[in-house]
Amino acid sequence: MRSNILIGTSGWGYNEWVGPFYPKSFNSKDFLLYYSQIYYTNEINTSFYNIPSKWVVISWVKRTPNDFFFTAKLPKIITHKYKLDISNTMEHLNSFLDAFDPLIQSKKLLSFLIQLPPSFTKDEHFNNLREFIDNWPQERKEQNYYLAVEFRHDSWMDNQVFEYLKKKKLTYCSVVEPLLPPRMDVTNPEFAYIRFHGYGKKIWFDYCFSDEEIKQWAIKIQEVISKAKIVGVYFNNHFSGYATKNSLSMIKELGLKPRIEPKHVNLLEIKKESGKISKGQRSINDFFK
């Protein structure tokens, strides 16, 4: 049974997860089907690089249970190239929202994530953020999704910024990473968002949180849970399947349960659903491991 504490990973389509997480006989067509048998949520990472086609988004809707929720990153052309400048971004934003309409209409979209680059600073770009939010082309409440903002420059760690987020009912995306302090401010009591990037020496995401770190972060997340109706927690340390290991550990540490324990997922049914084998075929799961 799904709770209002949603824990998952950033993305699911990593071939390097075959073995550490996905069964060795699986390929990309099986990944989301398998993932959504275990988790209740995922942060779509690929939308940061390219706006997906609508048929791809429809396939995400069809391949996941009714009570599965996605968050999705805005494309980098909006956040990084044009830095939210509405004179350059609105056409891209409308195309993005149109592509994601199947998720919105299915009520499987929990939030969009506005991930901003380190070069996006308060002194230079606060007006860009204000104008972008003021010109958002949809009524978020009517469409039943949230907007979260992730900063990557410490100039945003300012009371004026957090008051603005509260006023606009924007969710501050708390981050666990080297650049910013791990503030756990809840600026929207309806929804809180936390991303675990990691502390890899060369690459942030090449990092596995220890059991002790998971325990300590679980205590801090409990404080957030007491302040927000829904809490989304996403592990972005995707190297070597660390994100799946750490997210499942966090689920356990918070006293929650996955939808199905990985060892109990019916692999045969996933193969049938992905079209790899006939739906009438019978076999044993061990054959596919």
C-alpha cells in the first residue's frame, strides 16, 4: 500500500543496473515494468536532455500501476541555456507541457522539477525566476501537480528567497551534495522534495551512502515528514546501482515497505507484459534470473 512518503530513484533506464538491480536477462523494455513493481515513484531524468515524444510518455502511463507517480525535470534548454528567460523559453515550455499531458491527465504526475545551474545566481537571475513562475501557462492546482525548484548556487540560501517560495507555493528541493548546505526547509506544506546526489570525489553521483548515513538522513527526513503532506525522496547516485541500494535502505529505515520485495517480483509476467514471450506461456521465475 502506497504511503504519502514516496521514495525512488532519478531515472530507471541504466544498463549498468543489470545485475545489481535488474535481472540479467532483462533489457530496456523490461526496466520500467520491473521498477514499478517495486517502487511507487520515479524522477524522470531523460526529460532534462530532450523533450520526449508524446507516445513515449503514453507508454510510461501504460507501463506503470495506477498509483505510481512521476516527477520530471524541465529541459536544460529552458533552465541552463536560456536560464528561464521568458523571451526564449515559453515555446519550449509549451512543447514540454504538451508532451507530458498524458501524465498530467492520468494523474500520475506529482511534480515538475526546475533544476537550475550553478551559474544561475540570485543577484543576476531572481527576476528570471519570478517572471517564469508568473508566466507558467497552466493552473497547477487544477492540473493537480506541484513545482519544485532546485538551486545550485549558495546565493539562493537567503530568507528572501525562501519567503518567495512560500508565497508562490513552490517546493524548495532539498539537496544532499557538495555545493549547498543540506537545508530541509519546507516551503510548501503540501509537498516536500529531497534529492540525494552523493559526495563522489570526481563525480557526485558515484557514491554509495553508508548504512550509518542512511540512518542519520532518515532522522532528518522524519522532521520533513512532520511538516508536509507528501514527501518525495529521490536518489540520483546512479553509478553501479547505488541509487537502488540506498533508496531501498531508506524505505526500510523509515519503516516503509516497497510495493513488492525485489525477490518476489514475478519475472515471467514482466516478460509477458513487455512482449518478450507469449502471454500464454508458463514457466518459473528462476529461468529468467
